[in-house]
Amino acid sequence: MNRYEHDTLEQELKSIQMLGLQLPTDPRWVNLAEMELEEILTDHAYCEQKAATSCISLIQQYPDKTDMVKSLAPIVTEEWGHFRAVLAEMEKRGLKLGRQRKDEYVNELLKFQKKGGSREDALLEKLLVCALIEARSCERFRLLSLYISDPELRGFYHRFMVSEAGHYRLFIDLAKQYAGEAKTRQRWQEYLAKEAEIMRELELRGDRMH
């Protein structure tokens, strides 16, 4: 490993530690994504749409959680704005939105959710899954903002990175508010370990944001 590769690895390790993630993305992912730009932008667009939908679902299922409803309502607008921003970027580049694909990463996280508990337990599971998706998205947006060759896309993804980092913290804070800090911390560590396992097992694909 040369000095540049060593410094790059050190930077990535620091960035994932800030997000709590245990495993950095394989650095080859940016190169793969760049070779399939229409595909990765399509997947990104649907990720933003699903993020908005997830927040709407939480509001519908837990309208009594007033603080959460107030916090998530503007996130719905923001995520839908992100969806539109990705569509605009694709149109500017003459790219077409493809079909939505199965998200194996998210599906594996959903399988890890505890079933059969109380309504409050289910809320903790949902909030932590959302937090983890936002954290991994933030990490990948950071990679794109630093290493993709197109300077416009580097700026484009820097803005997304900043936004996702804020969302990640919000979901963690809401989990602590409604489930308590100790319970949230313990379950979060279990999710982080599972997420690292999922990342090791999933095929590295340039047409997927996760």
C-alpha cells in the first residue's frame, strides 16, 4: 500500500467512525458507480423517494409522537426535493430514470428488526433502521463528493452528504427520546454489527447506492 492509499484509508476509517459504521465502503465502488451513472442516479432517486415515504409512514403510524411528527414533516419535503433534484440532474445529462430495483441492503436490515414486541419497541426498530440507512448513504455520498471525476457531481453529492448526516443524527436523537438512551445504545450496537456483516456479504455493485 502506497502513502496515498494509506492516507485515503485513514480518512475513510475516521469518517465511518464519526457515523458509527464499522466497515468502510470498498473504494472501488466509486469507480463502478461512475461507469454506470444512469443506473446509480436512478437508484439514488428512488432512495430519496423511499426516504420521504418512510417518514410519512412513521407520521401515519405514530401521530401521537408530537415531537417526531414536527421533526419529520420538513424531512418529507426535503427528501422529496432531493428526489426532484436527482431527476433534474439526470435530465440535464440526457439520462433516463429507470425502473425501481429491489434494495437488498434495506431488505436485509428489515429482516433484522425485532418482531412481536410493543408499539414502542417497533418504533425503536424503525428509527434505528432509518438512522443506519442515512448513515451509510452519508458515507457513500462523501465518497462520491471526494472521488468522482466530474466536478459538478462532486459538489452535487457534497450537498447530499451534509443533509444525510443531519438526518442520521435526528433519527438517533428521536430513538433516544422515545426508547431511552441505554436501550437505544445497546440496540444500535447490534444494528451496527449486523450492518457490517451485510456489507461484507453483499456483492459490490456500481448500480446501487447501498
